[in-house]
Amino acid sequence: MDDVLTSATLALLPMVVVAAALHTISFRRKTSSGYSPPVDVAVVETPALKTLPGPSTIPILGSMHHLRDHDNIHTTIHDTFTDLSEQFGPVYSLKLGTIPAVVVSSFEGIKEVLIKKANQFDGRPDITRFKIYFGGDINRC
């Protein structure tokens, strides 16, 4: 029975890897041809975003594997972001799946983004989870 499971797993694993690679290639082609992704935010990866420091990424998952703590299950996501800011600085980039994101963790940086240059940073994603948490008011996030 174990041999059947092992051979089935070995047969399925390459198929999953190929499917993930095809999905990534297809998504990149669609976004470069002007296709709007099925998310409420346009994915724009500028050269400045690519030069920001940040944790390593893997296809499909992006940097999401860094957003969990391996040592302590009681650590919050805020603690993880604090640890990442200590490692990469007060402004760093993440990929949430295939969507690029910028994390600003210093008071001065937040003030610059939300007050001084708010019109340049008004493309915040309209994510369903934020709607649930903040009652539909994305400006409260």
C-alpha cells in the first residue's frame, strides 16, 4: 500500500509543479498585456518597488511563508512585521502571493506616506478582509 501511495505522490508532484509554473507564466503574460487581475487592486511593480529590500519569495506564495513564526505559536503578525523591519529596515517590500506590497513601519515613514504624499499613495488595495475588519472604511486601516 505504501508503494502505491509513494508512486502516486511522485506522479502528482511534477504535475503540481508544472501547473503552478504555468499559472505563474500565464498571470505574468496577462498582467503585462494590460489584463486587470481578478483582485480589486491593479498590480503595479515599479522599478522602485523592485529595489526595496525584503524577504525572499517563492512562486505563487511570494513572501507569505515569512509571515509565520516557527518558534512561537503565540506570536502575532505585528511581531512578525517588527522582526522583518529589524532585518530589512523601516521600509521593505513583500509579495502577498503574486501581489507586491510595501510595508512602512516607522512613524516618520507612515506620516510621509499617509499625510505628506497621500495623493501618490492612494492606490491602497480594496481587500475584502479589510472591509470586514474596518466596516468598509479603508481609510481607518
